[in-house]
Amino acid sequence: MARRGAGTPFLLQLSLLLLLHLGGTLGCALVAVGSPTVPLGSAVTASCTIQRELCRGLEQGKVRISWMLDNKLVAGSQRQGPGGTEVSNLTLPRFNYTQARLWCCVEWNGTKQRVGMAEIRAGYPPAKPLNLSCVLSLGDYGLTCQWEQGTDSHLPTRVVLKCAGSACRRSRAPAVTGCTPQGGHSHCTVPRRLLQLYRQMEIWVSATNALGTAESEHLCIDPMDVAKLDPPTLQSIQSIPFQTDCIALAWDVARGTEHMELQCELRYRAPEDPAWALVTGITGRAGTAQRCGFLFGTQYRFQMRCQRSSASALAYWSEWSRVRNYTTHEKAPTGKLDAWWGAQPAGAGGRLEVQLRWKAPRQREANGRVLGYRVTLGPRRRGRDPPTVCNTTHTQCNFSVPARTRRVYLSAYNAAGESAPTEVVLLEGKGQPLAGLRAVPGSERSLWVHWEAPLAPVIAYVLEWQRVTAEPGHCSECWQMEHDGAATTALIQDGIEPFQQYNISLYPLYEGTVGVPVHTTAYSQQKAPSHAPKLHLRRIRKSEAELCWEPLPVEMQNGFITSYTIFWANSIADVASATVNPSLSSFVIRGLKPSTLYKVHIMASTAAGGTNGTSLTLVTTVLDDTEIQFLFLILGLIFVLLMVLLICFQKNERMKEQLWPSVPDPANSSLGKWVPAAVPQELLQVLAAREPGPAAISTVTVLEGEPGKQPGKEPPALPVAPPALPRPYVRQEGPGEPVQYARVGAAGYRGQRLLPEPGPRFYENLRGRGDGGGAGDWGFPEEPPATFPLLQGLRIGGAEELHE
């Protein structure tokens, strides 16, 4: 039993391999579907029948049937069928696969085993072929047809081209397969053996798949009607007769079409023509054709094609023949030339400098290749040639004429002759100007100019335009004349380029004068500037920064600058911006933080967009200029003060003598040791009654003047007895002899010199009378000098106090 159980998986695998069989039936299972091919999105029904006696290993136990659509599990219903079979039915309401396999599975030893399979395909019926057309080749006379297949049906489809050789819609002959396309193409060729030339044939396309059949529209054609001929050959072209605008051309048919009646078409074109001119109705097997209305002296290109005359509407034209060029003969130029001028006096010589410009004649008026232009001072007459002031191949000329000249004559000439002269009147520019002028884009390379008509009648208008560049220049051909005096608009197309600025001027031409011009500027198309200006830092402070930039060159603007935008941001991404008028070239950013790094850039904008410039990095200062100057002043003062203090410390003794002189203290002096030779006792009592002073005086000698004198007044010149000699001051050093220190006399102190020159002032008399006796009698100073401390210590009050 164990051995049998071990061999069961191997036997199961072997039995499954034997059960697989293509077609949907297996040894013990039968899978049936309603239809193996269904329309896409429709319902699909299927059944699986298990015969228990044919499936070894399933004789006993219950059989469980399940379904799988490719690898997806789907649910079905199971029932017991006749004869001990197990039947499972499945319905898929919407089958959305173009191709899938439906598996019937049973559970065998706990695993799902696939025992039956059916393949299902879904799609659409074939689409109707469209636009069937055929063409017959005269080389091998094979009829090649092509068509459009239509939408894919997702199903195998058989496509064939069928044909029947009978009169259409009358009695149809049996259809034959003309050809079958190969490789999925939508064209094939019917061989010559299946065609009936010069007879009607019915041709159509049939497409068939499992869901149906579709046919194209039936063509009823004669194969020769759809024959594509080889192009004819242009043999020669010439003008007939001479000096007319007519030509004659000879042509020949292609080989193999000599027997056919043909109808042909001729086309021609000049280099400046926008399209081909077509000539129809040329019939015949070969021959010549004539055509008039050609321009003189102009090169033309000619081509020709043909088809069968009796062909139906389905017939094909041959390809155009090879191009043949022909230049018509020339004729003298005709018409008037558009001319514009500028004139100014040429110094004091009585001459007039004239700049004359004109437009080259159109080809219809040039009648050939213009060889040059001639400017004369008068019209050409028989037998007399007027003076020529200019003969040039250009369309401008500068020349000098007498100051009274008011007319010149301009003409063009070619190899066939010279045109009639155009009179150019040199009018003065004193007329009325226009009221307004504006220009708007017409396209990328054109401008519409609008203006207001003046009140006075206008003969014509002259428009000038110049491209604005950094370097001055002048375009001599950038002008045009509007001959309609009632016009108020004009289109400028010559020399206009996008993203370039143009100055436009308009001159009204009146009868006998030229109006003052009006001006405007315009762009035909704008875009963002090519570059933005480069920022420069002009000055910076702690809370503001002034920026400047150079205006963009006009070539880089690409439009009218509408504004400049300044952006600035610090390290914490605080972004701010300001819009600046385009007429300005500097801006001051305010409200900045001190000692902060900022990144600044500028954006230049036009109506079509803006362009950012490179970033400028700046750092605001800690202090403003005035604050820095004040700080430097304070630091300078502190430095000077420190230097002064340093010098004071280094020169201590000398500075003390200069700033703080040493004043002797009488209280600490040795004045008490100075005694006179004899001191009256009553004087000492008077001195003791006064307020104590800073110095203690032990001995004072009082000098007396003559009675009746007032201090400070000189007595009359009378003989005066010499005053008594004063007592000297002596210093008592010890028990020895006294030393004389000073003597007070009429001429001041004698002995040691303590006062600088001039001599000291006299002292006031200490014993003067109440009647005003003064010290002038004795010649003593009234006040002791402040620089003599000893005498300051000896100062005593007035005589009245001593008398009391």
C-alpha cells in the first residue's frame, strides 16, 4: 500500500500528459462551446462533461469541476449527467478578449488538473473596403488596383480582388479572382490575360472572415480609360511675330500613344509669379500651340501633360513633361518711376545737393533686364540731349544742381531702348503735417501703418522706415509711395524682420509742397529680451543699497521694454521685489537689515515675456557713513586724550609745574623765625585782633609816610625830606648773628629777587589817617602781586582798622 501511494503522483502526471489533445476533447473530458468565434463583447457558453469510467483515479469519490479562462479562475455550475457523468456549464456574459483559451479542470488529490480545453476568438465582421481605384500600365498592360482596408476585425480575413467581364448591372458574368494582395497590403495587379481592353469590366474587392463578408463599391470601367500615358515632349518655343506678346510651341506625344486621340494641358510660370498659369483645350496627336499675353524680356518655365480624349472621369493624366525654359524678347521700359528725394543747400556756392531715390520698375513695366538709370536736367527731345547729372545702375544717386533747379528727369533703359522720362519736382517741405500716426504688426515680417487724413487734399504719401540699431545706418530702399491720396492705411513688407525696432516716418505730398513728417516706432513681433542688464552697486548703507545698470542695446531688447523688476533675497529666503519704470537706470532698495548678505537680480520685461539677469551679491554695512565718521571722531578724541595722559605720566614733574604750580604754604613756612631789629608791641596787639590767616607772622615793621597825604595820589612838586630808612627783615637762624632777608623800600624789595620784571606794585599804607592818606606818598604798591606768596601772607587791612 505504501509503494502504491508513493507511485500515485507519477502516474497522475503521466495520465495528464496522455489526456492533452488539441481540439478541446481529452480522454475523459469533453469541452464544448457555443461558437469558437464570436463577436467581441458578446456572451460565450461552454460545457464540460466528465466520464468517470474513462478517468482512472476518479472512479470513486465526488468529482469537482472548475473553469479557468487563460489563467483566471471563473465560476460555473455543476450537475450530474446521464450515464454517471458529471457536467459543468459556464456562461461568460461579455467576452472581451480577441483570443483566449478556456480550460476545464478537476480536483485530483487536492490539486486542480486541466483535463479539457477550447480556444475562443472574438472580433468584428470585416470592414467595407473604401476608395477603390485602378490604373492601367501601358508597359505590360497590367491593371493595378488599390484600396483602403478599413478598421481591423481582429480575425483572420481573406481579401481578394474580383472582376467580371460583362456590361455593368445588365447581365453579370461569373466573377473571377483577379488577384490576391500579399503580406497584408491593400493593392494588387490583375494580369493582362484576365482583362478585356476597350470593353467595360466590373471590378470590386471582397473581404471575408468567420463573422461575415464585405465588398467595396463596384467599378465599371474600360481598362484603357484608366491607362496612364507617358508625358509628351516639348520640342521648341519661339515668339511670333516679333515685338508681340505671343509665343508658339511645338510638342510630340510619347511612344506607344501615337494612335490615340489625346487632350493636353500647358502650364507656364515666371519666377515672380505666385502660381502656374494653365492653358487647356489642346487636342490632337501632336502639333503646335499658340498663346499670348506674355511679358517682354521675361524667362518662363513651360510644362505639358496629356490623357485620352474619350476617357471617363476616372481617367488619369500623364505626368508633367520636363521643364523647358524660354525668355521672351525685350522691349523698351514703360510706365513712370516712383521717386523720392531730399535736398539741401551746398554752402555758399549757390548749389543744391540732391539725394534722389527711386523704385525699380516692375517686370511688367521693365520689359526686360534694366541696364541702368539716367537723371537729366531736362526732357529728351529730338536732336537735343539735356545735361546728364547721374547715370547709374543703382536705385539712388547724389548730385549737385544749381540752387534754382526745381525739376529733374529720371528714365530707365534696357537693351531695347529707354523709357519716357519721369518728371521729379523738388518741392519744399512746408506743408501741413498729419494729425496722428501708429503702426501695428501685420505678420512676422510686415507692419500695418494707420494715419489720419489731413484736411487739405493729398496727392500721395511717402512712407519711410529705418531699422533702429546701436550704430547709425541708412537703408536707401526702405521707403514706398502710396499713390492713393484718400488712403489712411498702408502695409510695409520690404525688409521687415521680427524682434527688430523700426522708426517709421510718413510724408504727405500736397500740390506744390511736401508736408512735415510724423514719426512712430513699431515691432512686427516681440519676444523676451535676449539678455537682462548687468547690475552694478553704486553705494550701500546699513539699510539701503543703490543699484544702477546700463540700458539694453536696442538689438537685444526684442520688443518695447515695459518694466524692470528688481528682486532681492537674504539668506533666510525673504524675497522681495520692486517694479521700475523702463526710463530709469537706477534704483534704491530700502528697508534692508544691517550686516546682512543679499542676492539681487534684475528682470527686463517686454509684452511677450521677461529675462532674468545674473545675480549680484551684496552685504549691508553695520553703520552708516555719518555714524562711521562720528565713531572715528570719538575714537580720535579718545586717542588724543590717552596720548595726553600718557605724556602727563611720562613728564610728571614738568607738567605739574606748568599746570599746577607749587605755591608755598605760609603756615608751614619759616616766616615765624623772621624777626625785625625792633618791633613795637602795640602793632602785635593789633595784628592779634584780626582774623587768623593761613600764615603766622611774628614780626612786622610798619612804615609811615608824611602826614596829610592820601594813598595813591601824588603830592604837588614840593621839596620833600628823604624818608626814613626802613628796617630790614632778618631771619633769626640761631643764637648767632641775624641774617638779612629783604628790605622794603620805596623802590620795592631789595636783596633776594622773588618777582619777575617789571617791578611789583606798591603796598597800601597800613597806618594812614582817616583823611585819605595814601601809599603813593611812599611809593609802595597798593596790592601785593598774586605770584608773590610771601607778600600775600603779609597783606594787612586798611589804615582805618589799624588806627582803631
